[in-house]
Amino acid sequence: MYQDHVSKSGGPAPARPKAAPVPLARGREFLSIPGPTNVPDVVLQAMHRPAVDIYADELLATTGHCLETLKAVFRTEGSTYIYIANGHGAWEAALTNTLSRGDHVLVLESGRFARGWGDQGEFLGLTIEVLPGDWRKAVDPAAVEARLKADTLHTIKAILVVQIDTASGVVNDIPAIRAAIDAAGHPALFMVDGIASVGCMEYEMDRWAIDVSVTCSQKGLMMTPGLSFVAASPKAKAAHRTAGLRTAYWDWSARDLPENYRKFCGTAPEHMLFGLEASLGLLFEEGLERVWARHLGLASAVQAAVAVWAEGGALEFNVLAPAERSPAVTTILTPGFDPQRLRDFTRHNAGVVLGSGIGDLTGRAFRIAHMGYANAPMVLGTLGATEVALKTLGIPIGDGGVQAALTALQRHFGTPA
Ligand SMILES: *Cc1c(COP(=O)(O)O)cnc(C)c1O
């Protein structure tokens, strides 16, 4: 319910009866959606320049630097590739470079995104099997182990999973899933979508024996949408040699050739590379481990607030177990109200853009991102605006969500790194 701003006890009469309250939205818009995320000014500035010769030294150096730095981002000695594409392009690159029509692929469900990747595989002619999961839980490594043990002939060629499912807000335990694959003694390629997690939480491609990693520019990597990245292990490169789905545009072999032109299958996305170089610079200037710790600190504030709001009964965490709630995005179910009312309110009145529920949660949830270029006041601003909106709309919530977020931040600052 929107409240009239005129006091009942005889304040000044409104110019027009029932005029809408004045929005407090002017100022920098707070984009609190899980991608695209906030792009730092230095990244935008790095892109604001004339085009350069694609054959000249500067661009060659930038390309090489980005490809090398991406290895450090994925924590791999494997090969890295940059695609002029969004995350869906990277998915297709991963599949077409390593698999052949009819290959059997196991998709580990934990929300929307692994399923989406599998749907793409089906389109390509792969045989997709979904290991059913629950949108409110992480993938169960024991179920993975049991399924792989049953595949005694090793017909499964690849396993697809996301580290953070941006729709459900769940974080999967990638090293535990790796251990399950090893316990089953299964040789399938292990492919991980780190689109909402790389640059937000620990990701260890080589240590976790991941064969293909995918991520993209507009989430943890703080760049504009339009670039995506794939890293391949030696085992993935070996599978590539006989893969039947290879196409010219995505092909790793062509992109491994020395000419810079080949690395993009055509003209390089120059400005985006300059922006990427700047955003990766920010990541390593802060230090990857500290970036991960920052995300945990911000997530603790958001999740403390949501836990208190949930006491009112109108909303709840989508992910049931606290340990399975991701450090990059929190998905909140709204059994007591239409989440679009909340999103409209925060956007219109406070300049805060909350994420909507997607996939199975369309119309039943909203999401708060704490991903990428985000700091404490940005998260507190989003939480404050959300709490005001929930209260103003008359939605029953527990009192003191923002206070709980402040307490969580105090706890964060009270804990040495
Ligand atoms: C955003 C996202 C995608 C899709 O990326 P696009 O750039 O929109 O194609 C895939 N997987 C995850 C986990 C994501 O968060």
C-alpha cells in the first residue's frame, strides 16, 4: 500500500489530492541484478578511445596479456580462448570443440543454467541425460557418483555443471563433484560453467581437474556484456582432435594458430579487450583471494537481512541450506506477494534495480546480486531501499533486516583476513 505523504493531523494541503509521493531515485542507479553488473569507471574509460590497427603491436600485446591473465583467473596452465559472444556462446564453444553428434552427456541439475547448457547440446545433436536436482539444493555428489558407477561402459562423455546457478542462487561444491567422479573412476570430461562464480569465489580449474571452464565478461569480471572465455585442459584438447561437432568459428585449433586475427576468427573486439585488460587489472590489484573474501562479506550482509525479513512469513530463501547459498547472488521466494510490485517500487522510488525471478521462479522470486564491482555501501543501499519498499508496500517482514546486515558487516570487519 502506498502511503499518502500528507499527515492526517492537518499538515499542508496537497496541490492535488492523492498526489504520488516524490521518488528519491535521482542519482546513480544501483544495478543490483546478477548480470550485467556494475562496470567500473576505469574500465569504461579504457574503452573510450579510437580504434587501432588490428595488426599493430599494442593490440597484439593486449590480446596476449588478456589470454595469459585469464589463465590466472581460471587458475589453469591450460589454453584460454576469448569469444565475441555472451555466455551462451561459450557454452556452444565448449561442446562443439570436444564432442561429437550422438555423444552422451550428463547434466547435473541445480536450477536453470546447467539445463540450459544441456538444451543447447541437444540442439547440437548430443544425447542429453539430466541427473534430476532440486532448485532449492546443491547437486548431491553421492548421486553423481552412483550414476557414474552405473555407467560401467563409460558411455557418458561429458558432465556439465554450474558452480553458481544464478537463477536458484545455489552454489555447487565443485571439488566434491570432482571427488565423486574420481571415486567412480569415470573418464568423462568435466565441464564447469563459472559464469556467475569466476571472479566471485574460489575457482581452481587445475586443482579440481576441470577439463573445460566457461565464463563471461559481465558478471564477476566487471566488464560490459559481449565477451566470453573458455579454458581447456590437455584432456579436453585431446578430445578436441577427434570431436565431430567442430565448426570454424568456435574452433580451438584455428584459434591456437599464432596470428592474432585467428584468435578471434576475424577482427578483434578491440575496445572490449582494452576494457577487459583494465577490469582484470582491477581484479589482480585487489588480489583474487581478497575479491573472494569481499564477496563473502557482502553476501553475509545480504543473507543476514533476508533471514530477518523472512521472519514475517511473506518471503524466504530459495536455497534451504545456508552453506549452499551463493556468495554472488541471493534468490528470495515471495509466497506472500507479487515480486514485481517490489521491483517496480525500488526502481521507481529509490533507483535500485533488483533482479527478477527467472525460469521456474518467474513471478515467484526476486534476486539481489552482490557480484563483481560491489562494495559495502552499495549493498547496504540496496538492502535499505528493499526494506523500505517492503514496509511501505505493507508486506509483513521481520523488523531489523538492515540492522542485521550491519551486524554481519561488523562481524566481517572483526575477523582478520
Ligand atoms: C548469466 C549466466 C549464463 C548466461 O550468460 P549469457 O551471457 O546471458 O549468455 C549462463 N550461466 C550462468 C551461471 C549465468 O549466470
